Amino acid sequence: MRFVTLITAALVASATAASAMKATDLDIDGDGFASIGEVRQIFPGFSSNDFRDIDVNRDRRLSDSELNASGVSAIVGRYQDTMAIIHSLTDIDTSGDRFVSEEELGAVYNGVTANEFDLIDLNNDDRVSAQELYQPLAQAMLNRYEMGGRDLITIMQVDTDDDAFATLEELQSFYPGLTKSEFEIIDINGDNRLGSTEYYTTEAQEVFDKN
């Protein structure tokens, strides 16, 4: 799988999640380590073999030192096709509680709105977990700030028939220049519709921006 390259040299200069990942970024249960189940909540499809390759001491959990060992960023990078993470949870979470508040998010992404925070906060508990921060919608939205803009048309806006998918016809209502060949490129599973994971990929957003 291809690792998503970032849009500009300035973004490349900012550390990606693969190079700055810490166990606390993936730790859901608060034990300070990342189990394979926790890793898969952030990176669906993460293979058992890759997990074992990173888990050097074979204790079935990943520590900071294991995640930052030589070669690990390349492994993690293979699972980042749907996102181009600039700031990890640890970068944003200044309080150290393993969650991101609206104030903490705004301090890193100046101008983020309360409505945008609410869209990222999927369980409406007024804080953003690693799982919520790394979901495709959040990353697509926040990466807009990195690139100097913040307007993002969500899949909910495009999906006029409310079936949770975006067809070529629905997309062309918002992106008139979108061609069938471009649609086929971003329709990763080839089912003639985009799910949210496909819709919020960096590649798809780049295509939409051109149209």
C-alpha cells in the first residue's frame, strides 16, 4: 500500500504520525501500552505479523521504544493510506489526559470551530480520543487547516439519498468537473460508490479540490 505523501514541503517538514507515534496515541484502556486491538481501532486491518515484528519483547503490547524503533515508521506508514496525520494525539494533548479538548485542538489548529469539534467528537463526550482524532473525517478536516483553508464538504452533505454513500452523480452536484475516470480512481473497492473512508482520503480530497 502506498503511503500518502503530504501536499507541500512545509507539511512534509512537520512530523507525520508514523515518525512521532507514541504508545499513548494508541492506548484506549489507559495502561500506557498499545495492544493489537487498540492499534486496529486506529489502523483497521493492521496485520498480526506486522504487530509481532514491532513487538520485540513479545509481551503482546507496544511501548514507546518499540513504536519508535528503526523501520517501524515504514510499517505503520503502510496503513495510513486514508490519512496524512500531521499532529499526533500527544502533540495536541497538553494536559496529558490522553484526550483532546476543544481548547487544546484550537491551540494547534487556530480557528477550528465548535461545530467542527462536535463533528470530530463522535460520542459527544466533549473530548476527542485517539480513535476519534485519527478517523478520516477528522484528518480531512484538520489537514485543511494545515493547508491554509478550512472549508470541507462532508459526505453527509453529498449523500442526498441518505444511504451513507456518495455516488458519482451525487458528487457531481458538488464537484461539476469530476469525471468518471477520476471517480474510479478514488473508488478504492470498485463498488461504484464512496464510503466515508474512501471519501476522506487525501487523494480523494485532492481530486475534489480540482473540481
